[in-house]
Amino acid sequence: MNIQIIANGYEKHAALFRTRVSERSAVSFDGEGGTKVELLVDAALGAKESYRIDAVADGIRVTGSDELGLYYGVGKALHSAKWEKDRVTFLTTKGVSTPDCAFRAIYYAVHFYNWYHMAPADEQERYLEDLLLWGYNTIICITPAVNLDSFEDQLFLTSMANLRRIFGAAKRFGMRVGVILHPNQGLRTAPHELDAAPLEFPALRGDLGRNLCPSKEGTRAYMENIWRHFTAPLADIGLDYILTWPYDEGGCGCEKCRPWGANMYGTAAKWIRDEVKKTFPNIKTIVATWGFDATVDEGEYAGLYRRLEGDMAWVDYVMVDAHGAYPQYALEHPCPKPVLNFPEISMWGLAPWGGFGANPLPRRFQRIWDSSKHILQGGLPYSEGLYEDISKVQCVSYYWDAERNWQDIYAEYVNYEYDASLTEEIIELCLCIEQNHACIGDKVEPTLPPAHRARELAEQIDAKLPERVRKSWRWRILYIRAILDAKRYEKFPYGSEDPKKFRRFRLFSGDLLLEDAEAQALFLELWGYYHCVPHNGENHHTLPPYGGTKLQVVI
């Protein structure tokens, strides 16, 4: 089969299309003749970032309302195509496809020596292209003061170089970028006379690092210097968003600051905005509510919502979400500003996150989305690496079409990344993995039949997949998860009355496989995909914990 691309000047889009097709099918791109794929941008198509795919003589025409819309149209053409060894059949859309949510971000946690921190630049840019094609239009990154002693630290220099590389690549595609800034998170060397008062519920809200009291003289000036250091190096690239964060880094329990979320947090967030606007006058501001009213309702949500109609009218979006079910307050009380979610696709129910491979949770995320979609105008899933790739696709698919269901999303993902003929088996495999993952997360004993079924399915699917797919990291992390789960669930302390058994199993189940040569080889393979090596215990979020010891193996 020969494909003739008529790029009409959109060479970046054409190059991305050609690369992705060539990887999956033995077609040729020899100029004249064959199936035509025409790429166009036409502002008359409608809303920003929209697209349509039409059948034309001898092929298809992909039209975007703008250049981002054309990328999304190219992505849809690729993801929905029928793939064969030496032929591709492209499908059309039923009219124009327009995103339901304008804000479709992914949050990169570019610290803790995870994949975003450690992966080579070419891999990171390739992955950014993948996320773009699925519908993301924004990259949000953290600025990790929690680990720093000074701005001369190599960790800071590496982090800023990472941000510049990621944001530079995103901007070349026309995406938007933003950073998370913490209102009162100082460096580890911050003056102790500025220390914040302890929080009442630190275990549930989080009070990592050196939190300072904004009510004390000198704290605002100290923090402004930090905010400048994290944003000034990005002046030539341009920031579109700042996102202020209340907890885990953050919070003060003194009489003048509490309740933090309803009181000093909003005031300090305004300080951040005022400082950043000096360099980025068109910056948009998102205020997060992570950890609000944990355990005890201190009126943080109610107080913030009142302020959003008064002295915080400058806020553009409010991010509302939690580790578990969607916060009930937000479901019962209209927010004065557009609401975004923050799906916990990395951590929930598994430790270390990603340490055993992929973590698909399709029914969980569908359930949470269905409970909250009526109030949402987008979101930014929390990501620490590659292992939640399929969940990233699930989330952005909801932002594009709020009524999509997880089965349809997974089928499209399997069609593109694996093999459409194995859709039912791969979906069943993911559901088996989720079943026991959810049990452990909800402190319910897992059961062996789904674990054994997952291993059986993984081995059967592995034997049927094309070699290219069978060797791909996306398949390998799913396959590895099925094998390691079967091994570790066989060693779960069933029937034990120990109230801490679920936590101990989550944290130390890697220890149970120390004498298993196959498991050790699979762990090492995961480290290779993650580009993680032992580094003073700092990358424990993605490495098997081995009892919390500092690993000595270096790949």
C-alpha cells in the first residue's frame, strides 16, 4: 500500500503521521498514487482545537480548526484506523469533533528521580507527542523546593533544565504550559524563625519539607525570591498558568493562618499571582484544594468558595479532587469559578507506584468521573511516569467527550497500541488486575483466581502479539504486572488479624519475591523502562522497596 500525504504546508503534522504509520505497518510513502491523506487547517470549521475527518476521492481529508486541532485529527485518524501488516484503513468522523473541555492538562511530577526526571530528552519528546495526539493541550510541572538547600544545588539546575526542555517541546507543538508554586514552602535551609505552626492533621493533609508562616514578618519577601527563581528562567519560553497548592507542601496551623484553606492560603496565593504577573502579565491562575477539610470539616471549602466571589475574583480555575471519592462539598455547592479535577492515576492503592508495572483502574476512574463530570471543565491527572499510560488516555478522552465510556476508550487504545483482535482478552486482563488492586486499596483481601487468570491471559496474549508490540514497553509493563501480581498475591497473609497487614503488604510485597529469579529479572526490566537506578532511596516511588533498604544494584 502506498500513502500520498498532501501536507499543504503542515509538515510537522505530516512528519508525525508518517512516523507513526511507518512504525505500525509496512506501507510506503512514495509520492504520487495510492491512498491520499490531505491535511488542512480551516478556522471556519468551528470551535478551537476541533477537527473532522472526511472521505474524499482515493483517501481522507483531516481538517483542524487550528494547528492543535489538526494534531488531534491526525491522532484520531491513527488511533481509530484498522491496522494490518501492509495496509491501513482510515475511518471518518461523523461531522466535527469538538472538545467538551478546553483545559486538558497532564501534570508531570519532575522530581523524586522518576521517569520525567531521569528519561533521555528524545524519549520525553516522543512521549509528549503521544500525549498530544491523544488530546492533551497543556503540560503542568511541579517546582520542587521540598528537596533543595539552595538554588546552586544540582537538583535545582537539573529540574529547571528539565522544565525548559519539556516546556520548549510543548510550545513547539502549540501546547500551553504551567508550573505549580507553593505559597509557603521554603528551602530546607529556610530560617527557623519563619517556621509554620504544625497542622492538626498532617498525616492526612501532608506537611512535607520546610513550611513557613506567611503571617510572620519576612516570609513574603523570602517566598517571593523562591517564586522568582522558579519562574524567571522560563521567561523566554512563556508561562500560561500558575497553580497554587495548599498541601502536601504547605500549610500553617497558627491562629492567624488557620483554617489554612479558607484563610491565609488564598492571601498567599494572591502574592504568588502578583509576583509572577510582573514577568508574565497574561498568566492565568488555578487554585488547588488538595487535602481540604481532611477528616474534620474546618470550613476550608466553604471559606474559599466565599472568597472566590469577593477578594479572590482574580482566580481563573479551581482544582478540586482527593485521593479517594470526589469531594462531596464540591458536588453539593456550586463553585463561583470553573472547576478542574486532578485524577490520582499514579499512587492509589499501590506502593511503590508503578513498581510492579502498569496500573489500569478503568472502572474506578469511570465511577469517579460519572460522579463529578457535571461540574468539571477539564483537569490534570497526576503522573509520575509511564506506568499509568492507559489511564492518561482514559482521562483525556473524558475531557474531550464527557459521555465516553471506559470500554470504548480501552478498545481504541488496544487497537492502536496492541492489537485489535485481542481487545476482549486485554480488557479482561486489565479488569483482573484492577479487581485485586482495588481490594488492597480498600483494605479487602485479594483473591487468587483473578490473579491467576491475569497471568494466564498475559501469557496467552504474549504468544499472539506481533513481535513489535510484544517487545514494546507498553505491553511489557502490563505483562510484568500480571506476572508479579500472581506471585505476590500467592504470598498475601490471608486470614491474618493483623490490622496493619494491608499496609505492610503494599509497602513490602517486593520483599516476598527476593528469592524469585524471574521476579528479580522483571523488576530489573522495569527499572530500565523507568530509567530509575537506586539513588539514596529517593526514587522509592517507582522502585520495588525491598524492605525500605537502600538498594546497591546499579543498572
